[in-house]
Amino acid sequence: MVSCVVVVLALVCLWQVQISGGHHHDLENVAYSKKVTLSSEYKNPGYSGSKVVNGLYSDLAHTGHERFPWLRIDLGDHYVIHEVEVFARSDCCGMYI
């Protein structure tokens, strides 16, 4: 049965940045506003992959109905990723991650 649908609201790739002489560490979202590719497009163009990395928790991206949906984010450089956070929609439907 092919009924899997990806709904991703905000994907955050965090990497560690050294600040002030190497004594303090902070995390930065290196995925923000980067190019996103989805395995397929949903019939409504309002659910494009760019919504995954726009920082708005009420937005979502949506693939077409397929068995193994995926998304790819081109970070534009090499990073050591320390965390990946996926958030559910803040307005409704949080169970559809």
C-alpha cells in the first residue's frame, strides 16, 4: 500500500560555532533558507520544500503520495552536524510528521 506522505515543518541542522577565543560554544541553524529538494511534489504548489527551512513553525512541505518519501537540503558547504531538529506544526496536525 502506497500511502506514506512526508510532512515536515521545520528542519534545523545545528552546528557548533566557536565564539570569543574558543571559550564559548553556540549552535547555528545552517539549513536556514538553503535549497531543498523533495522526492516528489504535492499537487498543491503551496507545500514546496522551501517551507522546510524558512523558520516558520506553522508552514509545511508535502510530497506526493509515495512509498519512500525523502527530502534533501543543500547546505552549500561541509559541516559537522551536532543536532537535527524536526518540529511539528504549531497551528494543528502535529501528529503528521
